[in-house]
Amino acid sequence: MGYRSLGGTGIEVSAHCLGTMMFGAMGNPDHEECVRIIHAALDRGINFVDTADRYSAGESEVIVGKALKGRRDDVVLATKVHFRMGEGRNRSGNSRRWIVRAVEDSLRRLDTDWIDLYQVHRPDHTTDVEETLSVLGDLVRAGKIRTFGCSTFPAEELVEAHHVAERRALPRFRTEQPPYSILARGIEADVLPVALRYGMGVLTWSPLASGFLSGKYRLDGPIDLTSGRAALTPARFDPAIPGNVAKLEAVEELVELSESIGCTLPELAVAFPVAHPAVTSVIIGPRTMEQMESLVKGAGLELDNAVLDRIDEIVAPGTNLYRPDGVWRPPALADAGRRRRALGDRAAAS
């Protein structure tokens, strides 16, 4: 396993990061098996583990805490804050009030004294970014976290956060965690260049594109819309929808490419983001030991220029064949009222 510097932090992390979203009730409820998967990943050279308070309502953090007993000093541990945790007001978001509470909850579940990388899981338009940066800096000084970053922020939000940090003499986001795969390359046009500009570490998620690059979904094969990811978002997988046919057609070409170089489609998919100069580490999120071993198996795969050129022909750089799950949408796009003048004021002539 190769190692890379995480932005300008001086922290060295493996080029593969073990994501634990599938550990717990929302994926694999067997704690002992999940612990074995984590140990197997560590034994294979992965020293970077990513979780979040939201994953299985904190259960994933509990599992990670169990797995790291006796091995904590050798692991770069990352978790996240933002999404709602429990009932009532002020139990989510990026405010000082919530982050101070949430970090203590995560430390308790993880059974550790410190978090190496604490990430803001999504932007929060109700909270000034100055407020968020300020409290995160305080947590660094208190020794509860070592550094901090963000996840799934659009490029303009990254730029704003860096400008605010500079103007207010606050510590800045050192990392960004965006979705990135062969089928979702939109961040190549903005987020990744911005990350490079500011020297941010980048850990990418969903290299298998919500399962489309797992090899499970094929153009001429049956697609079960009643189970797994397809049952949760059938519109994303239904082959009767033209946009999904485009994804499946790309998959067929990628399968042919992977076979021509002697690897599996998942191995090709995971190797692709590792090759980008802005990417520090690629998150693999197995649910089973078999999945973990198959993903790590391709860690030594290096894609040459001919292969990357062919991928560019199949999916053009900077374009998305689909919109990744869970991507934050700016209020200017999500709220139609922000994109439409009041009736009576929409015409060019009065």
C-alpha cells in the first residue's frame, strides 16, 4: 500500500481509506465480522479509517472504536458531523453549539481521546462558515481533534471558506471529501482544481458509483428493482429510463476495457480516482470481507495513459453520467423561489 501526505498536515495516509458506512444496522449488523474486516484492512497496509456519526446512528463509530483497541496509535481516524442525531432542535448542522456536543459524542462512541480528521459532512447555509471554522479551531487547540476538513462542498463554498479563514485569521479546511468515479467526473472541472490550488487533501467516496461499477448491473441482464440500492432509488437503476441506459452502455465499454488489461471492473473503478493528482486517498466501503478483499486486491493496479485516454472517450472529463447520491444542493438550485421572480415581474416588457 502506498502512502501520501494529507494536504499540508504532514499526516501520511494510505492511498486507500477504509470507509465504514456499511458497518452497523444500515449494512452489516454483525459487529464481530465488521471488526475482522477492519483488522484485515489494517493488516493489508491501510492506515486510514473514515466513519461518521450519522452512519447507523452512531453504531458504525462504536464498531470502529472496538476494532481500534490496541491499534489506535497506528491509525489515522476520521469522522464527520452535520446530519441530525436524534429528536429535537439543535441536534444537527454546523453550529458551534452542535459541534461542541457532537464531537464529545463521537469521542465517546469511538472510545478514543482524539480524532485525527474531523469533517463537516455537508454545507449548512443557516450557519456562517466563520462560526464553523472558529469552533473547529478551538477543538484543535483543546486537543480533541488534530485537523479538520469538509465533505461534498461545491467549489464556491471551498473558496469562500478559505477567504473567510484568511480574513478572520482562522484555521482553514485542510481536506475535502467529494464523490468521484468514472461515471461522476463533474468535480474535475471545479472542486479538484480548487483543492489543488489551496493544497487541500482529497479523499474521494463512491468509486463504484453506487454499485454501477461493481459489475452487478449490466445492459442485457435483469435488474432487480426490489432489493439493495435499486430498491432505495429505483429511478436511478430502472433500465426503462434513457439516462440509465447511457450509464449501462458506458459500463459495457468499461467491462471490455477492464478485461483487455486483465483486471475486474471494480479494480478499474477504484484505480481511476487514485490516478488524479489532486486525490490523496480513495475510500472503499465494503460490507463484507469478500468485498474488502476484492477491492484491495487491485491496489497495485496502475492505469497507463492509453487506458485513461480510453476512459476519457467513454466518459468525457468533467462530466457526470449521473448525480451521486447525497450530494448537497445549493439553496439557489433546490428552492425554486430563488430562481424565479414574482409573478408580474418576469416579462421583459411591462
